[in-house]
Amino acid sequence: MLQKIREHWLFAIARGVLAIVFGAFVLARPATAVVALVVVFGLYAFVDGIAALLYAVSPRTLYRWAPALEGVAGMVIGFLVIRSPTMPAASLYALISFWAIFVGAAQVIHAIQLRKATQQGRYLSIGGCLQVLLGILLLVRPHVVSSAMLYLIAAYALVRGVVDIVLALRMRHGGRTIPTTGGPVVQH
């Protein structure tokens, strides 16, 4: 079972890199037109949904339904946002909130399922909890200034990307400490 989980480390690293690229783009170009950011978010959600769906349908995946729901939600929200990038801000925040809460909850559920098989679930649950918190914040404070929201989304994406990459590296190394200087690897 641990071998099946190890084989999926590339999915997690791809999602982490995608999140970091998205977050860096937002930080590097805060003055860029909001429409461009909306399209980039839509692409991010859509591609992230595809990655989750590919993970779910992979023959070696354990507990498929949560990642499958996560993938479908990401693809649908991404498509809706890309199709209407000039939608009103309230509608955009509602879509992003729905996506963040739904996908984050699916990740927490999947993490709980994985915890039964391995310790790697805790990293997925951290990312899922961050995503749910982002969604709740967007629901509670939709009137937050757009530029502040951009920085919040960028910070989330950067943290989430790092968490996903740590998860991927731990998956690749089978739960062992990740070697950093070429020294011996200590087994937990």
C-alpha cells in the first residue's frame, strides 16, 4: 500500500509547483488587470482539477472518490471563471469560495482516509484546511479590497505549494526524512 502512495509523488509536486507559480505571478504583477488574474485563477483551478482527476482515476490510487470530486469541482469552477472573466466581483468571490471550501474539504477527507494507510495524510490535511479557511474568509469578507485579496490568494498559493512539495518529497522518500546535504537518511 505504501508503494502505491509513493508512486503518486509527481502529482503532488506538480500541484505544488503550479500553486507556487500562480502565487508568484500574483505577487510579481499586482497591477496587472484583474481580468487577467481571474483568467489565471480559472486556468489554475481547471488544471488543478485535471491533476486531481488524473490522480483519482490512476489504477494505483487509494480512496478515489474524494480526489475525483475535487477534480470535477476544480474543472467546473475553472471553466465557469474562464468563460466569464468579467463577471461581477461578488459572483467571482462566491465561485472561488465554493471551490476553496469544497476542494479543501475533499482534501481533508482524503487525508483522513490516507492516514489509515500512512502518515502522509497530515500534509494533505494542512493544505485542505488552508483552502477551507480561504473559502470561509472570502464568504465572510467579500468586500475586502481587491489588492488585499490578491495578496491573500498569493500567500495561500505559495504556502499551499510548499506544503504540496513537502508532501511529494515525503511520498517519494516513503516517509523518511528528506536528505538535504547528502548526509544519511534517518528512518522515522
